[in-house]
Amino acid sequence: MSRSERLLDLLQVLRRHRRPVSGGVLADEIGVSIRTLYRDIASLQAQGAAIEGEPGVGYILKPGFLLPPLMFPPEEIEALVLGSRWVADRGDDPLRDAARNALARIAAVLPPELRDALDASALLVGPGVKIPVDSVDPALLRKAIRTERKLSLSYSDGAGVASERLVWPFALAFFDQVRVLLGWCELRQDFRSFRTDRIVHAQALDARYPKRRQALLKQWREIQGIPHRDV
């Protein structure tokens, strides 16, 4: 493994830990001696990485650090391209534009040979079933999720029965044929899913819901028996 790849691995390991992690644990994860680890941390700090900590206390990477133009393995480039192409093909207009812009930003900081590999990726997204058109702007739903705001919904179920709901939205699920809003429904006092193409009207309220979004998602996963994923 080259030194640049080792430094990138160290950054990735630090990103996975949200709390300070000891030097010994970091050294074991990337397979180096503790002395080499300390030198690598010093090198990253000299390059601008916001790594805080010291021996005996632990280390943490502060949020917001941007990767310098380091190397990406071919598999990671292919994953980035394929994921971006899927979003560009199956997402709504703002997400589609964001996927293309993100890929362009990544390409701008890659070395020339990796930029060529990104442009020449042969992984394609095949045509899928057309997703029903939404009556509401999906960007409104995503913003309500990010800001943990209650949503007032006018909803029509599969049988055409209309209802008014006040929900705490915490996730938006993307399937091949539909998009589904997940939330806690105050009317039903339980978790409910709402197909976005059946939402007739949506209004984001100023009121925040009383639980954190991640807590609701964790509770929903446990009820559904869905294991937690890092990605």
C-alpha cells in the first residue's frame, strides 16, 4: 500500500468514528505501528485535516474537512459514477442536477488519469419503469426531513380514500417504481408510509417535531427488523 493510500484509509477510518478513538485502535484498523500512525496523523494535520486529540486521549476528525486530491481505487470511482448515474436517471430534477454537479466537483480534484477513468466508466443504469409524477415538490419533503419540521398532508390512499394527516417525516425511500415518505402519523399514533405520488398537498409547518430524526429512524428500523447500515 502506498503512503497516499494509507493516509486516505486513515481519513476514512476517522470518518467512521463519531467519538474520539485511541491511537491503538486506529493503528490496528489500518495495519501499521503506533509510531507510523502518529507520523501519519501529523502529516494529515499539516495538510489541513482538522484532527483533534493526542496520545492517551484519542483522535477525532472534525466535520467539514474536504478531501485533498488523493487517489481513489477503481472500485470507488465506479461506485461514485454508478450511484450518480442512478440518481440522475431516477431522481427528481433537483436531485438529478445535484448528482451531476457532485460528480463534476469530484472530477475536478482527481488526477488526470483517474479523471479519464471516471469519464470512461462502462457501468450503466438500465431503463426502468416510469415513476409516477408527484403532485408535491419532493424538495419540500426532503427539506422538512432535514429540518425536522412537521408536515401537513392531504393524502389519498390506494382505494382513493382521502385523509388529512399531520406527520413527523424522517426518511424518503426510493424504489424502482415509487418514492415513499416515512413518518410518524399523529392521527394513527404510529409509523406510516406515504407514496409521494398520492400526496395531494403538503405544507411544511414551523413547528419542529419533538423527537430527533435519527431516533425515529432507529425506532422504525427496529420495528421493521432492518439492520443499521453505515451507508
